[in-house]
Amino acid sequence: MKNSLFTLVLIVNCLLGFYANAQENDSKVVLITLDGLRWQELFSGADPLLVANTDYVHDTTDLKKRFWEENPQQRREALLPFLWTEASKIGQLHGNRKLGSKVDLTNKMWFSYPGYNEILTGKADDARIDSNDKIPNPNTTILEIANNDAQYKGKVAAFGSWDVFPYIVNEERSGVPVNAGFEIASDNNLTEREKFLNELQPRVPSPWGTVRLDAFTHHYALEHMKKEHPVLVYIAYGETDDFAHDGNYEAYLKSANNTDSLIEELWNYTQNDPFYKDNTLFIITTDHGRGTEPLETWKSHGDEINGAGGVWMVVFGKSVEPQGEVSRNEQLYSNQIAPTVLKKLNLTIDPSQIEGKALDINEN
């Protein structure tokens, strides 16, 4: 009898372990970046030194009406309502340096291509990635690693507003489809929405020559998710950085606010699609920070700009322990994102290929 009971317990434990592993192996990941969004706005909302500054804001009255509150917690909710009223309840927000939570780049360049390389490969490469030139990335990204795995082949995709992303992901070598810049959807099974986007995008001028408006990036990505159900999708929004470079704080804030609503739409979609529901991890971050002092350096970044190496991370979704705004002393790095994604997808690589360690974000 005792032997039978022991055998039964052993079988149950094995089944539970198998079920847990199956659930973990069924994970999906949505990785999102907001180009150059400062941690200051994420955690404190509109900057009091900029929101009414006519050097950077055309209509200060309207901007303050939309985003200004005396309390920084209320300001950030006004700016990023989804992240602060929804995601914060089910996830973690890292990078409020005022509370001791630090997230930094390990690359020393502090601009876009090196930042994205670090995020996507888990390792800085300052010797070879030292410009924003359209050079195929010699390093292997997590997108390529996943796409080379039999389990995930053809189930990986990337979308970006900046036209350098096909090179950052090394689309040709990796085989990962990248829709970026002013590309249109081009497969043989276009949805009506994709056809409409293809027609509309060339007719809506972008303020920039190398970056399209984020709405196109977003809806191309969302349509692809609905149609193809990728297991790993990377979406890189770009407007915030370019509006900042333009010195347009008004548009910078409005773009951040709009991107928050786009992320909300993605999350709501995943929670209403059986393929993604309760199985999807969202990781959101940025490729670099920006300056604060002198005031005008908010427009800039790079190794000569103090503070531009300070970034942030937001995680929520499957198995994430809900901590909200992290207020403890900690030091995280952007190179930890790639191994976190690999761990979630149960992918292993040679440890020498990656420097970061996976984030400890799971519920115990």
C-alpha cells in the first residue's frame, strides 16, 4: 500500500512538472522599445523645466492642461496612463534612480545602434558597433537565435519605425522578416488592413527622412500578430527620439502618450487572443537616455551627454511578480534583456556569446 501511494505521488509530481514545463515552453514574448524616452518622464511625467518653456513648446497652455500636475505621480499617470494604472499592477517598472533603482547601458556609445545591439544580443560591441550607419550587424540577435531554432522557425518578426532595423537585425543573414522605415507589407496573403496601410503610408508625409510615424509600425505589427501569431515579436517605436532631437517637447510628450495607448492596444489584443492569452511576456525599454543639465541637453544623447547612459525597463505578463514601481537599491543593465527572452523561450546558447544575466522577474 505504501509503495502504491509513493508511486502515485511520484506520478502526480512528474505530471505537474511536465505541465509546468509545457506551460513555460508555451511562452510568447513581445519586446518593445521607445527610442530615447527618458526615465525622468517615465517616472515623473512632464518635466517642470520644459513643459512651459516656449523654446521647446508651441502651446504651453494646452500642454499643461493635458499633462501637468503638481504631483509627479499624477503627472506620470496623465502622460502614461496604461503603464501606471494597469501595467504597474501586474508588473515591474525599473529605473527610477531617485528611489535607488538603476538601469544602465553597458555600451559606452549611448546612441541608437549600439543600444539596440546591446538589447538584442545581450552584449555591447563598442569595437564594431560605433555608429548608426547601415552596416549589417555582425552579432547574432535573440531574434535570429529563435528563428534558427526548429521550434520557432518562421515564428519571429520585427517591426521598426527607423530604417536601420533591417541591418540591426541582419535580416538577410538571420531570415527574420523586418518591416521598418517606409517598407510596406509585401507577403502574398495581405489582409484588407495591410492593403489599406500600404496605400496610406506613402500619402502621409513623415517629418523625417529615415523614420516613419509610429502608427504605421504599430498597425503593421498588430496585423501580423493577428494573421501569423509569431511567438517572438519585436516592435521598435521611434518618434520620441526624433521629436526630442527636433527640440519639440510638446510633440515628444504627445508621442509618448500615444505610444502608451498603442502598447495598451497590443496588451488587450494578446489577452483576447487564445494563442497569446495568459502566455505572453511584455518587455519594454529604451535604447539610450538623454541629458538634463544643461537644460538644452534633453534634446541630445551620446557619450558626451551626462546621464544619457541611464535607461529603464518595464516588464509585465506571464509569470511576472507584480512589484509595481521598484523602490529598492538595485543595478540592472540593458544586456540582461536578451538572456531574459531566451530563458522565457527555453532557448540556450554558448554563455560566451552573451554577457548579461537573465532578470529575476518571476513569481516565486
